Amino acid sequence: MNLHVAPPPTPPETTIVVPLRHPDHGSVVAAIRTAVLADLPAVNRLHHRSALASRTARYFSPRRELREIEWRRQVNARRGRTWVTSTSAAPDDVLGVVQLLRTEHEGEYDLGLMVDDSWQGLGLGTALTVMAIEEGRNRPDCRSITALTGTGNARMLSILRGLGARFHDQQGNTITATITGWRSA
């Protein structure tokens, strides 16, 4: 993996810089920053570029884009935090989105991740997930982080397994992963 893991969470206005090595683009710098409402068109372009299998792995349906009302909820700071990632060479092209959003269960946050198909397998998803988990660990109200993923989503299962997730509640082709251990439940 040609990647340095992102540092612990930073204030929303700060951009985290992560060096990457892409087989087609060479050495590039990925910039990770807090998402804003104005990012919706770029996030939807990411969805349009993504293969059906990638969108289905993320949403369990073949969605082509997010509606504004959905994106508003995802970028609402009272619910948690959403980040977008782009490269210095193409700052208007989102190549990854990660969310850590409060659920209806007290102390529980949900993790969501989507990475551009051409950037998968390079460690970016792991770096984004680690960053989101560190954010959760630093939130006083967060006692656990859950992620619902497909049983066939090998990359996400590997990321979560590597971070010590406990897998449970398998229903059909989906399974829930939970990460805890930094605070009493």
C-alpha cells in the first residue's frame, strides 16, 4: 500500500493531505476536506462514473445519484461529518466520500464509504475509514461505529476486519460490522 494513513481528525476547515501512487496517474496528492452542500454536483459525477457493482455495494441498489435533500442530511454537522476527497490535479472531481453520521440509537454512528472505481485497491478507502473512526473516537457521544456492507464486498470487509470490527446480524447478502472499544457502552 503506497499511502500514509491520515492523521487524527482536524477542524472542519482543515484539509488533510494524503500522498498516493496511482498506476495511471503516478504520484498524486489527495486532499480530504469536510463536504459542503455545493459538493453535490461533484459527488453525483462520482456516482455517474462508478460501475453498477460499486454503486450497489455502497447503497444496495443501483442508484445513479443523490438527491439534494439526502445530501443536505449528509453534510448536516449536527448529524456527524462527511468528507470528500479530490486530487491536486483535479480538485473539482470527487474521487471519494466518507460519512460518519449519528443513527437513531444513542451513542451509535454509521460509517459510509464510496471510492471512485479507478482509485480502489490503493489504500484510499482504508485511509478514509481510519480517519472517520478517529473522528468517532474523539466525539464524546460516540460509543460505537457501525457499517452495513455486502457479504461479497471483499474490500470493505477487509478494511473493517483490519480495524477490528465485529461482524454480526447477517441477513441475506448483507452484514453489520461494529467497531467499539474506546468507551464504555
